[in-house]
Amino acid sequence: MALASHTPASWNDILSTTFHNYHKTLTDNVFETRPLLQHYMSKGRVKTLSGGVSIVEPVMYSEGQADSYAEWDAIQVDPQSTVSAAQFDWKQLYATIAISGLEEAQNNGREAIINLLEAKIEQAEGTLKNRLNGMLFGTYASSTAANDFLGLPKIIGNAEVGGIDGTVEDWWASRTDTGAGVDAAGLEAKLRDLYNASSDAGPDTTDAIFTNAFGFGFYESTLTPQVRYTDTKKANLGFQNLMFKDVPMMWDFQCSGGTEGTVATDSATFYGINSKYVGLKIHKDRNFAQSKFTENLSGSTAPAGSATAEGLDARISYITTFGNHTTRNRRRLWKLTGVTAA
């Protein structure tokens, strides 16, 4: 970690400048060490927005007006309603960095302070990665799940998402299937059918598949050693992968088992995404932003009629992120749930 070029005069200066120097590293580590997050980042699908009451994704649900005509033909123009919008609420994510009064006293010295803060930031970083990644796969839920970022189990399907009900508007429904008790040929056939059904005849196709360790191992067992191809770029980043129709398949320990929203070691779900249509939207002012550290022994105002007040012998800083997991074309996304081996 690069240290500040000057010598800060106080604990708060050291804390603030050290985190400032580390901010980009923290953001990179969050997005570069989980396969789904890294895929979104590499495809330019982690976008920042300047605000708005909600996150709006324009969606095109039908063709416009076009046809052939002859010389001197009158071209009739009929109003066409072809574009709508999906709206996603802002979700808020936080992590805390807390330095107790005792820790402050025990680490009295610039290098000791920085070493302590590095450990605290790494702890917050790891927690943020697990929480955000778990939310995106739908296997982590906070005590108030309505506050969480949307996960793939909800985005890929036909239930209402973004204010549009896929059971009513079939153009807003994903391709889905189940795979209980399938053999190797059956698994490949189901994956192929879903891939083809959610793609067009050109390049607008699935560009990544995610599953858990069981699903990855099951698919690997269907391949002969001669055809176990991998995406070298993903492999160089540390992500194990196998190719399916020239698309990297990766596994994540937080990806759902056969029952979405739960982890499992004997069943799997496969998610096929086209990153052109799904990704993360983050508020530009709350993109893993850090608040100033509070002062030690900061007190709170006592309730009326009370002779006591509360205080905390610690310095606290918050890392906050506003955003959500959004889509603008669910038809290009698919999932295979409930997969078990025959």
C-alpha cells in the first residue's frame, strides 16, 4: 500500500489518508476476485449514475414500422409503441471500519496505526465482497431482504422485476428449465437448448455461465480430456473455467444449488447471462465511498428527563455503496435449476 507523502498530524489524518490511498485497491479487489463481479467489470457492465429517484432501464419489446414500397407509393406512418422502461429501486450497502480506544492506545505510532488500519480495511473488503456477491447470486439475505441488491434468481425468470410482470408480458420472461436426474448427454442437451433459445443467429448470445462446484464438476465429467478447453484470460485471473459453445463456464461457492437461494454440494443451478443486458448500476457519489472517522468518545444527546448520555470509545467509519443489479432484456438470460446427476 502506498503511504501518504506527508506525515499526518493526528489519528484522523492518518486514517483518512490511508483509506484514500487504498480506495482504488479496495474497489479493484471487490470486483476482481469474484467471477461474476469480474465479468461485469470486464464487459463494462458496472456503470455509475449521477442520481435519480430510481434506476431506469429502457427496454424494447417489439419491432418498429418498416416495409418495402414502390415508386410513388404513399408511405403510411402508424404510431408504434415499442419502448418501455423497467425501474429499479436504489439499494444501499455498507461496511464499517471500527478502531476501539484500546486498539488506538496499543498502536501508538504511525506505522502501527497504518498496519492496524490495513487489517481493518481488508476485513471490511472481504465482508463487502461476500455480502454483495451473495446478494447477486441470491444466497445471502440481510435481516431485511427487501433492502438487498437483486439477485440472479429474481432477475432471471418470469416474476415481476423492474415493475414489469413477465407472466403478463412474455417478452419480459427468461428461458428456464429444470434438470433433476440428468445424465451427461441430458445435461449438455438442456444447456444447449437454453443457450440457443436465448440467443439469435448472430453474435447476440450468452457470454458467461455460472454455477456452483457441483455443477462445474458435473459438467467437467461430461467432457473428455481432449475437449476440456478453457478461457485463458479468465484462467489467468485465477478463475477456473471450462468452455461451453465458446462461452466460459465458471463456478462460485456462493452460487445457488439446485434450489435457488440456498447453497448445496449435491445439486446445482446454471445461470446463462448476456452481459450486454445485465449488470450493476452504482451511484457515482456512493461508489464504495468512505465517511470520515468519528471522534473517540463521541456522545449522544440524553433523552429528555434523563441524567445520562451514551458514548462510544471508538472511531467509526462507514464504506457505503448505492446501486442495484439490473437488466433491460430478460429474454437473453436463462437458467437451469434443480440439476442432480442420474
